[in-house]
Amino acid sequence: MIVLDDISLRIAGRLLLDHASVSIPDGAHVGVVGRNGAGKTTLFKAVMGELELESGSVRLPNRARIGRVAQEAPAGPDSLIERVLAADVERAALLKEREAGPDPMRIGEIEMRLVDIDAHSAPARAARILAGLGFDEAAQARACSEFSGGWRMRVALAALLFTGPDLLMLDEPTNYLDLEGTLWLQDYLSTYPGTVILISHDRDLLDESVDHILHFFNGKLTLYRGTFTSFDRQRREKLMLDQKHRKKQETQRAHMEAFIARFRAKATKAKQAQSRMKALARMEPIAPEVGEQEASISIRHPEKLLSPPIVVLDGVDVGYTEGQPILRNLNLRIDEDDRIALLGPNGNGKSTFAKLIAERLAPQRGSMVRADKLEVAYLAQHQLDELRPGESPVEHVRRLMVDAPEARVRARAAEMGFSGGSGDTKVSSLSGGEKARLLLGLAAFHGPHLLILDEPTNHLDIQSREALIAAINDFPGAVILVSHDRHLLEATVDRLWLVGNGTVKSYEGDLDQYRKDVLSRTGRMTGDGRKDKEAPEATSEDAAGIALRKRVKDAEAVMAKLEKDIAAIDKRLADPKLAKFPADKARLTRQRAEAVDAQAGAEEEWLEASSAAEAAQ
């Protein structure tokens, strides 16, 4: 059991934990949540003995092996598989001693110990972990120094998982992963046999891989049993209950105070008044719990939507070197209200495709037709480096509004979430989430028709991610998303495009099916490194059921899109200015009638497919 007993922790004069206590049972999988800056990473350092507590103590199980991802990315000439295998220090030492050729008695002891620690299966286990994190067989044989920092951090994570410590401590492990690696890690951690303490803002990871939530709030630690969804429900219920009790108590206090004020001077009521005064003094007020500050993210809307399609690709090749395209023969169409997620492992061309649509790359072959006056906003996480550390958000906005009065400049900064003093804070002093919010506001400054977001949730806490979801869903234009956050994708997109094998094509399944595809490719592994037995092949009855369920989901998707289309048309028809343009009004009326007919057909398909699916079950 891990015991944090009455601990206080202070950094740079700021009290992060104030006499907080919590006990974590052995084998628990704990997700650590709280706003950015609450002190989650600092607590990790204190548990590891890297920071001194102001008061209290941390007690860990005796002889527990504690594992945490190294802060520096591994480098050097050794291959990825060699680097991961070397992380098992005992195995490496035994093999080295065996090669030195000690006496036969000692060799026998070494061999027995190698069997005990399952050393002979180590290369296969290491290879499967690396494959799950995105390294194919060829990549595993390459030197660490050949990879970028983000990829090398994946190697550090693989090395940690390979060692299988008793206490596994992970701090935002998905920041360097794509969706495929995140899905694999969720599956791996869900069966990890040791204790896991995981800092993450990824709701899906916290729902799939943990069974407790440790909540940082107001300098205290509270341990909840269950997943993040369960914690969120329990916390909301507690807040509502506290509000009810506080309101009831305030009513009782008001009655007592009114009685005391009215009768304390009357002799006949003096005793009752004194009694109520004592009761009032004993009544400890229920302090209103200050809710975690709501995050706010705003995406500026386009002044006018464009007629579809807004982008058409016809036989397009694109790449960075002439004659060596990354993506070939792209034939795709993007409409004004599309919500598209790009799937596929990193390195397959998702960012290349995003840059093509954003006109950061030109087609090498074929044609790309864009709607007249199309405005595109493109946001990639590496653009955080483009912010000027010595300038404030207001100064960044002023560069885009050179001739505007100061009041308008500050109003636009406030629209992006930087009002009052926060608008004058230097970028170097902003949190990662605040920098991401500023970058998004600058990218969408002119009201884009198409928003391209490449891993927008890095550095965002859970509240900010929910605010981003609300902002995307409120945005009327088209959106293309690349993200490892499945919750974000499920909440915002209605089309999936798979990037791989040198092309981009529509993916017909949903994200649940994509997760199954990913795990079947990489091979499911239990948390102790053993590969799961292969799942039995689906029977023809299973296949028929899957096909019927897919028909139901497809029909639901069509119905939802048509409903949104009709609502958008109705909104435009309700515009009084449309009376001046009878041709446009007639065209919209005709489009609405076609959409209503299509909606009726989709409803019939849905009813038929639903009935068939129920009958099959």
C-alpha cells in the first residue's frame, strides 16, 4: 500500500498540497486528475524522493520496484530493440556474466535465474511492446539516434513497460503517441498486474485503464473508486448535495437570526433567544465549494458559409520531394459542414494531407480545386514555437489589427479568452493550455470556413478539452481533425478517413471497429507482457449481425447529417435579407425538399435494418 500521510508540498512559495492524506491499495490502477498547475507532476517527484516535503511522509511498499519514464529521450547508436532489452538490468548482467565463462556451478545458477525471470522470451516481448507503440520490425533494428525526440520518448516508454515495475508511474504518456499507440496502451494498462499511477487528461484512457481516480482540488487529495466517468458523476452528485445542505442551513440560520433579533430584548423570550444564539454558534457553516474554473475556448465563425464543395481533389499526388510522393492519386471532396477525422499511424501522411489542404504543400500531380474566397485555419502543435515569448496575447492580436483602436484589440483578445490582466501576461508565463488557446485564436482569427487541427489537445486539461469540443461543435464550418484523443473524435466528427499505404480513403467502420482493427494488427498483450490467445474467428451468424449493426449505424449517421443540413437551410431561409435574392431562396427551398425526401428514405432504411438486427439477436 502507498500511504501519503498529512503531506504539505510547496513550490516557489505556492502551497500545492495542504496536509493532504490518502492511501492507495496494492494493485490499484489510479488516474490522477486536476487542473493544470494543481501539482500532479510535483507530487510524482515527491513520491520518487526528488522533492522534499514541507511536512508529512510518503510510505511505499518495501523493496517495491518503481518505474517512471526517463525525462530525457534515449539516443545513441544502439538499436531500439537493444535499448529496450537493456532496460532489464538483471537480465543484461546475467547474460554478460554467462558470456564471461565463470565456473560451471555458477553457469547453472545463472541459467536457472534466467528461466525464473523468463529471459528467453524477452526479445519477443520487447518486440511486441515496440510494435504496439508504432515501431515495425525494420524500425526496431534502427539506431535510436535516427529518430526524432517524440519517437525516442516512445522508446523510453517501451523500455519502462518492458521492465514491468511493481509501481508504474506515468505522466501524460499519450502526449507522444498517435491514436493507434494510445489504443494499444489503453489495452495494455488495463491488464497490468502491478500498481499504476497515471496522470492523464485523456478521458478514454481514464475510463479504460484505471479503477480509481485521485482528485487534486484546493490543496487536498480525494480518492474515488471507479473510472473517470464514475468519478465525474459522484463529484457532481456531491456538489449538488452540498448545495442543497448549504441552502437548507442558510434558511435555518436566517430563521434563528430573525428570532434572536426580534426577541432577545424580551424577558419572556430571553431564554429561547439565548438557546438559539448558542445553537447558531455551534452550527458550523458549510463552505461553498468553489467549482473548478470553467475553461473557455472560442473559434471565430466565418461571416458567410460557402456553397459545397469547398475542396475537390482529382488525381492528386503530394510529397516533399519531386517524384517521390507521400500520398498518391487522391480523389476526395470536402463539403462546407464536413467533420472529418484522419486515422492512421504517425508517419503515414496525416500531417502531409493536412498541409496539402491548408496550401502549405502544393500538389505534384493532379488538380486541387478550392472554393472562391475559401479561408483555412491550420493549427499544429509545433506552431507553439512560433509564439513570441516576450509578448502578451494582446500584443499578438495587435499585430493582426495594426490600425484598430486599443479597445477593439483588447475585445478580440478577450474573445479568445484573455481578458483583463491575462491579456497582458507574457507568453513565457502562460501555461501550455493557455498557449494552445492563444494559438487556436490566432489561427482562426479571420473566421475560417475550414478548420484543420493537428493534435490540438496536447497540453489541454480535461475541462479545456471539453471546452474545445463545445467550440468545435458550435463552429458552423468544416473541420479536419488529427488527434489521439478518442473522446474528442467521437464527440465531434461524423466521417473517418484512413491515411495509409500512400493514399487517403473513407473508413466504413466506427471508432470501436477501428480499435479492434488496431489491436488485431499489433497483437493484444496482457500487462505482464504475455500475448493474448487469438480470438476465435467470427461465425457466419456473427458476420451477419455485424453487417446489420453497420447498416443501422450508417442509417443513423445519414439521418443525423440530413437533420443538420435541414436545420442549416431553415436558418438561412429565415434570414430576412434572403427576400432580396429570390433565386437563392428558390434554390434553398428546393434543396430543403430534397433533404426531407432523403431523410424519409434514411428513416425507412433505419427501421428496416433495426428490425432485422433485433430479429437476428
